[in-house]
Amino acid sequence: MTGARFLRKMNPRGRPGAPLSKWTLNLGNAWRCYASEGENVRLPGVTEERKMMKMKWVAGLALAMGLAALPVLAQDAAKKEPPKPPLSPSGEVLEQWNEIGRKLIAIAEDLPEDKYDYKPNPDSRTFRAVLLHVSASMYYFTDPAQNKKPRYPDDPKPADLKINSKADLVAYVKQCVKDGADVIKAKGDKGMNEAVNAGGPRLSRVGDLAYGLIEHSGEHYGNLVVYYRNNGLVPPESRPKK
């Protein structure tokens, strides 16, 4: 039906200029509805069609982006290795023993020697004394684990150990850590369950005794970190990793 015939049908009396109400005119490619003078509203069918086209476009874009990301995700998944199996009982003890030992050695090597005699208050140990105490105390594991008495007192004096410099003390800390690690290796998994006399009210298992000294070392490592901070220094373990 042409536009002219459509107009004649809608206005059968042929009155020019008579207003049309709620009827449509074919104007180019768009159908428009005149609800009142000067107002037009697009038909629902056209609006729904455009919505569907927009939804299809968005869905297609999302699909394309997802497909583009798949190779990257696949590469990341390939790079991520599965977790390793757990360590053996003695391997777990050894790893923790060496880890706290590493931290103590690093802090002993790093602090300037002129700070070794610092202590936060008159009743506290100096930095040097804390290092001596925590290192010598490791033999409260190392020696009883071999059915021996601890070779050093709780707070040995540097002169008794022939420690006269920072280098001497660093070497002593390293030796204490190594001696304990060697005993753990020698004992192995079976040896972790051996009962030994560590001077307490009951016998102790070697593995439990080792964990007790690991905890003790960690507590005093915390002391040394505070000493660092009190001197305006950042401990090695807290510095940004390169």
C-alpha cells in the first residue's frame, strides 16, 4: 500500500490537515506513531529489534575477548607447578632449624659492630649477649640429643668462648646452627622419636626437643629485630626483596 492510499484510508473524507491519532506513516525506513500533535514514539517492534541487535553485539564481543584470553590462561596454568610432597619428619625439623638459623646469621652479619653493645634498658642483654645466648642455647638440643650434657651455660661469656670481634661471633653463630643441623640429619626420621634426657621432669623426644629450641631461637630473633628498629635500622628480613 502506498503512502497516498494509506492517507486516504485513514482520512476517508479527504479533509486536508485533519489530525491523525495513533496511526502510522511510512517515512523512509522507520515506522512512526503519532500519539498527539508534535509527539512521535517508535514502535515496540523496532525497539525490541534494536535491543536484540545490541545484545548480540555485546555477547559477540565478550566471546571474542574470552577466546583471546584463553592462550594466556593456558600458559599461566602450565607455568604453575603442582605442590611438592611433604617433607619427611626429620626433613621438616631440619628445614625449620636452618630457617631460623639463617635469619640469626643474617642479622649477626648485617648489624654494624658499633651497635653490638646496644641494649634498650640497663636490665636488658646487649645485642651481642642476645646472640651469644640464643646460639649457645642451641646446644640444649644438640648435646642432649646425643645423650650428652649441654656444653655451655645459659649465658656464656665472650672471653670463655674466645670471641673478641664481630667476625668471631658471626662464626660462632654459624657453627651452632651447623652442629644442630648435623645432629638432625644423623638422627633421621626414626631418631626423631627417640627419648632422651634433656634435664626436665620427663624424657623428651628428639623432634620435640628440636622444636622447643627452634621456638626459643625465634623468640630471641624477635628481640634482635626490636633492637634494630630502636636504632632506626631495618632488619634484613624486612627489606624489599630485589
